[in-house]
Amino acid sequence: MRGKSPYWHLRTALLIFVFLITAGTVGYMLIERLSFLQALYMTVITVSTVGYREVGRSSEAGQIFTIFIIIGGLATVVYVTTSAVELILEGRILNMMGRRKVLRELNDLTGHYILCGYGRVGKQVARECKARQTPLVIVDKDPALVEQCIDDGFLVVKGDATEESVLRDAGLERAYGLVTALSSDADNLFVTMTARIIRPDLFIVGRCNTDETESKLYRAGADRAISPHNVGGRRMAALLLKPLICDFLDVVTHGELVELTLEDIQIDTGAEVVGKTIRDVIGDELKGIGILGLKRPKRDFVVNPRGDMVLDSGDILIVSGPSEQVTSLKKLSLGKG
């Protein structure tokens, strides 16, 4: 069951007020035989208690009716005023409490991702992060989209992502990565450049709508530049030419196949696997893992690396296998201390 609207009391009070004016006007027309304008005038000055001159001489029935109109009018005015003040104060208090709650959560958050823009592209990014239980902070200046973020269960900062202070409010100094998915290429360029200045080591993915903007994003500091149109076109072509392969990759990358996980694992300095060959690492306990690729700093990918390759700190392994074994390999790849 959905809760009542915060404007429910105010709407009710206004309806009561309109009903009182209508009832008073009709009552004076019937009891005192006044015209519509005279009856409306009598009702308004009675409800407002301003004390203007009455129309004609009131009968006893009219006087009794006026007493009820005065009492009802005072009660209605008090109710309307109270409802309006309560709505204003409650809204401000809730906004302050919500703002403080968001700030507390942001202060405690580290290693999260920042998403700038909750439009059509941003929503897809947010859904993928939520499905993988990845901590995410969304930045958007549109009040309607901010409310939608809250309803969808995301942590959101209301503001312009092109402003440095807003990015800092989203915890940019403690973030692991940033995605700028704004509709404007110019805004995406500015966000990328600002984030790169604040965090030279931050991983940044930028959205672009043209090939020209793609090159500019890289020059501005983006690690990856993605054009939704190009990606969508390549995806459609791949589905047309290799539908089963695409379906299999979707199952693996989106975690729909519980028995198999596709992950990238970075080897830290001092990790247990440093100095060992791939064959030694993938022993009996991890025999279900397949090393699909290996990326070394400032070098190209090595596809299907040989078993005698020695692992070093900074290497990134692209692995596939049962989730339990992938988790075990992650633990072996963590640095000590």
C-alpha cells in the first residue's frame, strides 16, 4: 500500500474551505433570500471575520446560521494554515535529514564508482553495477531524475557534474572509477578533464556521440571513450553474424551462468603468485580456471598465455572458471601487509 501524498492534508483543507464557502452562500440564499452575490459577500466577510457591514437585517435563523459559519470558518482557516506550515517545515526537515544521511554515507564510502548522468545510457550503467553489487554514486542535476535515483535505491548527489565541488561531494578522491554519461559531449569532456586533474590515477570512461569527440576525450584524460551508437551497431552486427557466441558471452559476463565467471584479476606487489608460472598457480585446486588473456603494464594483451609464463606484479589476468576458484585466485593475487 502506497503512503499518502505529502499534500494530502493541504488538499483536504482547501476542499473543506471551498465546501464551507459554497454551503454558506447557498444557506444565506435560502434563509435570508439574498441574491447570489449578496450571499457570497456575507459568507466571505463572515468566514474572514473582518466585520464589514452586513447585507440587510438578519433573522434569528440567519444569526444562528452565521454563528456556525464563523466557527466553521475559523476552524477551516486554522486547519489550512497548520497544513501549509506543516508541509513547508516537514519538507525542509526531510530534505535536511536526507542531505545529512547522504553525506554520512558518502563519507564512509571508498573504492566506489561515480556515474555522471542518469539518462538512458546512465540507467543501463547503474543497472549493471547494481546487478554486480558494485558501490555506485550517481550525480545528476535534474530533480526528477534525482528522485528516480532514490526510488531505484541508488546513492545520489544532486548537482552539476561539471562543477568540481559536486564531484568532490560524490567522493571523487576516494573513488575507484568514473563514468560520464551526460548527453552533451562538451559536458563529458569537461567532467573528464576536471576529474583527471583532481585524480590523475582515476579510471575514467567517457561517453561520446561522434568520432571527433572520441579523440578529444582521450586527450582530455579518459581511459576509455565509448560511443553508444558505434557499440550498438557492432553489437547488432555481431548478433547477426555470431548469435550463439554473443549469447554465450552475455551469459558469462552478466553472471547468468552460476557455474562460470569471467573476471579480470590484477596481481599486487608482494602477492603469493608473483614469481610463479601460470602452470604452478593453476594447480589441482584451481584446475577449473582458464587463463584467457594476460595484460602487462605498457604492453599488448597476450591471448591464451603459455603455462611457463612467469607472473609479475602489475599483471592483469583475464580468467574464466567457477566462482569459488576465481575468488581463491583473487586472494592469492592480493598483496601482503
